Amino acid sequence: MPNRCSAPGCRSNYAGEPYTPVFKLSNGPPDLVNRWHRALCREGIRDLKNVFVCSKHFLDEEIQTSFSIHQPDGTYLEVPAKPKLQKDAVPRFLPGCPLHLSSSSDTIPPRFDRSLREQHLIDTAINESLLQYNQDKELFQITTLEDLVSKRKHSGLPNHWLVWSSDDNSFNLLKPSTTNNSLIAIRCSLTITETLHTMGFYEGIRIPLSLTQINDIRQLNDLLKEIENHSAPTNSPETFQHHVREATGSIHKAIDSLSTGEESGNQQLLLSSLQFILCQLDNALIAKTMRRYNIETLVLSLKCQLISPVCYRYLQSLDCLSLPHISTLKRLYSNFGLDSEFTNYLKQSVTQFNKWERNVVIQMDEIHVKSTFTYKGGKIIGSSLNPTDPAKTVFAFRISSLSKRWSSIVRLLPCSSSSAEVLFPIIKDVIRDVEACGLSVHVLCTDNYPMNVNIFKLFSPSRLLEHIVPHPMDSNRPLFLLFDFVHIIKSIRNNWLNQIDYNKTFTYPDFENIQVASTAVFEEIRELYKSDQHSVAKLAPRLTSKACWPSTLERQNVSLALRIFDESTAAALNVSYQSRYHTSTNSQTANFITIICNVWKIFNINTPNKGILHKDEFSVPLTYNNTRFMFLQRVVDWAECWRVMPDKRGKLSPQTFTSFRHSCIALPCIVNHLTGNCGYSYVLSSFLQNDPLEHHFGLYRMMSGAQYHISYCQVLETERRIKLSSILKLFSKKPVEDSISLKNFLESCSSSCD
């Protein structure tokens, strides 16, 4: 049964009456309870638990009959709900009672609450204020430039300000003044753009304003007073920015004048310098996060960061230069590939080579790496030819010009277990790729490991080791196979140290009379070092403890081997031998060192003037049918006699004998081919060696944190940095019409990063 209304004279929900929603106030603030008592004329009733009031006694807006639901499409849906009374609602209407007991939203009864009368007065004042505000808004508010022009009469502008409308849809206010020369100049100005943004100027320098955009015509007076009262000191930031902009404008004009004229080396240097300075000035006026860098700045930053990251971080910490962040540079050179992208660059570089510089030698060697996988850049790096096996070694293929000091790594091949049959087709692919770039491969050089010997045999149609084989790209051309003499000389020294007798003795035929056997004793070298160790003036200054007693790792160092096979060591042995035995004959150990040393001189000619400076005929550049080839032929015969000596001890290993003999035969053939068929006047034999490739491996380890055992991922990252560093040039000393520049590469990298 519905609850009945408790208001005086109300019959809602009584028998025979229609249903009307009712509300009750069970608990509430004491003030609200008292107001309900007074409104219902029930001051004597203190318990409101059973007091209900129907909806007829309240305003419609005080009763909530629905609620809104926000739908996914952005609209609202009104949903009916059970009637609910607002928290501060009080009964207002009492039908059937005297009129003064009821109240409406428009009138306040004379005997009503004083607080309500005060609220009524406040609401009336607010409404009058809003009405006045709307009238002023309609009179003074501006939304477009046309409103500003039409309503400017209401702003009360001072008479000494002139109005000038320009053609660029802007409104300008100018304040002229007289200079010392009785000339009229504009001292202050205010410009209002089409979007009502403001720009204030004082003596030609833009000044900051308190209002960057206006929406009321009365704000003009405040802005004009602000500009008139402005006093710009000479050392203010605004003055500094004005001078910087003037300087950048002058530099732009200078760059335009240099760009239109004929470029020379000095002009190109000046142009690059001005563009770098312009970038620094532009970035000095903006925040670090908004700075942009031109190509010249990126080139300089990349080169500095690749050469010395510590130096680059120090330059950044000085805050005197605006340089890009290291992460920005890494994003640039991370886009530089090792295969296809560098091959494209190689093709363009070859266009600057002459026909002699395009003749190259392919050098092959391997470096041992950690057998680990590395996840980087969304890829797993470190797998070998078999994707499931980690790489244990990396074969590096390097090309080097035969007439200039230019070289480049063309391929890095990770392997876990390799064989001649697997590597042979890969080497042919490398030769084909190099030839496709416009180069001509004449020599293939590698160390004397057994697997490399088997690879050389696969190049021969007879499957025998030959020094001249048909070229894989053209059977009418020769391809020369050469063992690296740097590895050979280390092998000779190591074979000498591996002799099982105490004195480490080689038994070899005498070079002048091969029928006579001679001995080379390594212990004599050690005794010479011991006797010479504490002397001020040393007989053998190049001998060291590491050269005489090398460790397993130091045996791979060719410089220690060359301290043994040195002219000073041979001369010291002769002096020591003659003084000890009171004879004029030379030491047999010194004779052996002299033979190897002379062969090394022939294989290590690196400059055209080396023989003249050293006054040594063995160091003169090699020419066609040179007389030193006769010496190499005698060395071949001498080595063959040594190999067939009956005594099995005191010899080189068969592997070292084979590579030593092969290289001494191949070098004269290579020189005669280059000088006779390719137009060379002379050949520098050091360009055929693999020693620069060993130095390249040293760079890998040094640039990976001075670690000896590095990973394949570190090899790739280091090679990318070395390649990029090799092509970074700020300008060309000898400008060529189609010169190769890094600008195109950096622009493409920047676009790919964006």
C-alpha cells in the first residue's frame, strides 16, 4: 500500500485517489530538517521517519525522473528512472492551505527566511552584471581583423599613434619621432596579424608583450602604453637576437654569392665553414629539442665521434658548440650497410680511379670470435652458414689497389666449421662482385694454412698447387695465387723455435755452396741478448726478451719475428762470433738470418724511394725481369735442396717449405705481368701482403673495448664505423666533376630516420 502524503490538506495516495510519488527526509542536516518543519507547519513533530511528502509540493526541477547515458557514438540517451528528490529540496506548495504558506521560484513570501531574500538579491545583481557584460562584449569584443578596424573608434587611441594598413592583411600602429638630423623615424610600432596575434617593436627590435593575442578593443591602449614605456638595454636578449639575425642574414648573402661563382678548393672550404657557422647561429636562438643540423655539421660530428667518442662527449659538455646527440649520430650510421649499400658506394668510387688503380688484389684471412648469439635491432646476429650453429671464426675478404694505398673489406663470412669445398664458390662470388664494380682482380693472397692450400688447388684445372690459374671470370686472363709472406716469415721463426734439440738448430745447405751443410742455432741469438742485456751500447739493439722467448700469443706477432730476421741481429752475431773464435768468417746463424732478411726486403717494398734512402738494392721497386728475380730463383733452388736433405730434423715443416717456394716463384710472375701487360713501370710488393688485414683485425679488437676475443656482432659494428669513417670528408682537395660526397648518403639516412 503506498505511503500517504503528510502535508496539511493533501489527499495524495488516500483511498480513491491516484498514485503520486512521495519522498521522505529520514536523516539530514539540522538546518534542512528545520526548514521542512516550517514548510509543512509541523514544528511539533521531531521524528520524520514516517513523514512523507508527495511530488505536488515541490518544483519540477527539484525532482529527477531520468538520467543520461553517454553512448560510443558521442550522443546521450535519456533513460527514465524512479523519481528522486534533490538533496537541498524543501516543500514549497501547500494546496488547500492559506496562500502565504506556499512559495514559488519567482516570489518570496514577506515572512520567509532572511537568507533566501539575501540570495534573491545576489542573484538579481549577478543577472544585471551578466547583462551589462554581454552588452560590453557585443560592443568591444573583436574576433576578426575587420571587427578591429570597425570598432577602433571605441578604443580611444592616442592621437600620436598613426594607423597604417598593409597589403599583407595586418593592422599596424606607428609612433613616429624626430631624429637628430630632423628626420622622421618610426620609434615604436604595434602589428596585429590576421589571427589577432600581436608583435611589438621598439627601435626596430621586437620586444615581448604581455598579450600575444587580443580579443577586446580596449586592450590596444594597454599594449601601446607597454611599448612606449619599454626601454631596451643594449645587452638585453632581444638586442642579442636582433644582432644574431642580422649576422645570419649577412652569412646567407655570402653563401649565395659563393654558390653562384666558380668553386675552387679555397671557396669550397670557405663555403663549408660559413654553413657550419650559420647552423651554430641558428641553433643558438632555439631550444635543444628543436635544433636542426645541416650536412656540414653532421659530417664534422660523425667524424669526431667515430675517431674519438670521448673527445666528442667532451665537446658536447663545453656548451660552446651546438652538436647533435650521440643517439642521433648512431641512427645515421646504423643505416649504413655492409653489403649492397657499400657496393653501390664502391661502384661510384671506382669512377674516380684510373686504369692502374683499378687493378686489385683480394686478401683473405680469418679472425676467431666468441661462439655466441646476439639479439640486436630485431635480429639474431652470430649464426654461421648453418643458422643453428654460432660462428666460431669470421673470414674477411679485403680488396687492395696495386698502385695506391686504398683498401676495403668487401665481405665478412661467419663460419663454425669450414672446408675448401665450402669456401671455394664463395671466393668466386667475391671475385665476381668485385669485378662487377669495375675493378680487375689479378692476385688472390692468403696465409699458408692447409685449407687455403686446398682452395688454391681447386682453382687449378689439374687440382694441383699452381701459382697461375685461369681467371674465374675470363679463362683468357691469368689469376695469380700467392701466399702471404708475413705469415711465412712467422712460420719460419716458429719452426725454428719448435726444434726438439736444446739449442734449436736448423741444418740447412750453404747458400753459396749447397753441397755444404750449415747450422743456424737459435740459442746463439738468446746468448747474444743475454750478453748484450746490461750494456749501454748494444750490438743488437732490436733484440728483446719477447723476441727471444715469445709466448704462444706473441708468436702471432710479426714484429717480434722481424726483430730476429734483422740486419743488426746478423751483424751482431758476426761480431760476436769473430771475437769469440778469432776468425774472419761469418756466423752460420747470421748467414741464415741474412738470406731470410733479403727475401723479406724483396717482399716488403712499400715506397718508391725506399731503396735509395736505405742504399739497399733489395728495397728498390720491382721492374720487368729484375735481377733480384735471379736471387729469388736461387732461393727456390736452395729451399728445394734443404727440403730433400736426408736428415729429417733441423728443417722447415712441409707446409712452410711449400708456401715459401710457391711465393718466391709467384712474385716474379706477378711483377712481369703487371709491368709487361698492364702498363706498370714498377710494382711495390708490400701492396700484396696481408699484414694490413691483420692490422684491421687489431682495430676490431681495439674499438670493441680492447678485447682480444670479440663477438661477430662487435665485428659488424666496428666494420660499419670503420667504413663510414673512411669516407667522411669535409671537402675534396682536388674537386672532380663527379666527385663522391657523403652529403647524399647523410640526406638519405636523415630521411630514413624521419
